[in-house]
Amino acid sequence: MGRSIRWLLAAVVAGAGLYYWLFIDNRMPADAHYGLDLADIRQLADSLPGDKPSQVRYEKVMAFSFPGAAVVSGDSWRGTDMSVYAYQLVYPDHTVVIDTAMDRSIAKPDFMVPFYDDDAYARVQQAMDRAAMILITHEHMDHIGGLAQHPRLAALLPATRLTDIQLANTDRMKPAKLPLDLFKDYQPLRYQGLQAIAPGVVLIAAPGHTPGSQMVYVRQADGQELLFLGDVSWHARNIETQRERPRFVTALLIREDRPAVFGQLQTLQQLAQQHPKLLQIPGHDAGVIAALTLSGALQAGFLP
């Protein structure tokens, strides 16, 4: 065999190995672990006095189009919808907003952003003006951008519950920018593990996708339970198949702690098997949102 053929074969093998490592490899790290006790979460959800929310509503502000292989390792390269949502918890006399999408100036609609709803974004902005509390699942622009770019951000700070870890990692928000001068006297939320934040609502620290990543558990007045996953899981398939985002996304683009997220996906699958009535809501899965809307668990459109 000639030297050139050997070099060619070596290059092919090396390229195949690199492709596998970047796009397909999904081996569960040995140190993947994440503890979550639903009994403790339920107890905390009942620990604060007052009425629990009666409705959970949402606005679909925009959608990315990603290759499936960027969402679930080993999937095809066919385009996959990555819808961006904000949520509104409706109490008898007030509302809570979870995540805030991002404005058009950040989204810059193009082939990767085939859909943007200006009216929906305006409703999210107006809902923040009225909200008694604003919660952010993590630091990325499509979740915190609407808050960061809000023209009346200073007036929203009393209702905003950013965590100390989220504020310490504002670089993860780019290209959204949080005007930190407004936060010089701001007291961020500090907690470890679990934190009851409102009647029926518990924050669950889940660092991994970002340092300040957290899930939000909601128990409604009628007993319905929902778990907003943020971007621990982009699509339900990440949990169902136990396949993380590929390494070229997690390591090269978003600097994710893969062992931490693997542990969370493993725990979420176990939780789904043991508690099927707990509705898990991934960060960007339009199919899940459509099914929950059809069942009546979610209602489309924020209250005016």
C-alpha cells in the first residue's frame, strides 16, 4: 500500500472519529448524577400561604430553525423547530412571568429565525409591567433578553427575581446586555437546592446548561403539576432517548457542563416514569406545547 493511500485512510479514520466525538457520542459520564425529591418540592409548594395559580398561559414569540443533529446527538440534519416561549402564571389578583423571550433587534430574523411575532413580544413586555414577579430559568438571550431589553427595566426590578449566580454570569446573555448600572443596589435571590418563591411555585437549582440554570415547579389550585425545565432539555426527545445535545453544541458553542446535564436528563426520565401526571415542559418543544394546549393544561395568549 502506497504512502499516500495510508495517509488518506488515516485521515478518513481521524475524520470519522472526530465526527463521532463532536456529533454522535452520547456516552453517559460516570459522574452524572442529579438528586431531586418530588416530595420535598411538593411540601415547599404548599409552604407559603395564599392562593395557588389557577391558569398557566403562554406566548410563542419566535422560533429558531436548528438542524435536528444540533438538538439531539445523532439525529438527522433536517431542520427542527425550536420555538421560544414566555409563560404567565395567573393568580386571583396578580400574575407571575417565567422567561421573557428576546426582542427583534437581537433575533434578527433570517434563515435561522423563520418566525417572529411582534404582537406576542409586545404582550410579554406589557405582562412584565404588570407582573408581581418575574422569573428567569437561565441566562441565555432567548430567555432573559426580553427583560434585559425592557425599556422600563428599572421599574421592573422590585418584581424581578434574578439569582446571584445568574447575575454573576451576564456574559452568557450575549448578545443581550443587562445594564448592570441599574443593579448596583439590587439584592439577588440566593438559594441552594430548592426555594419556595410563591404559593405553589418552587425554584429548583439545575446548574449545567448554564451556571444559573434553574427549573420552576408549579402546582396549580386544582392540583395540576407542571415542571418548566428551561433548557435542561430543549425537546422531550432529549429525555425520552437520554441523548444530550451533541458535543459541538455543548462544548464549542454554549460551554455546557455535560455530566451535570446528563444527570438531570437521567433524573427527569425517572421522574416521568414514576410521576406521569407531572407535566414536564422542555425549553423549546412546540409539539409538547401543542399537546398541552389541546388538553387544556396550558392556555395560549397572555391575559391583557
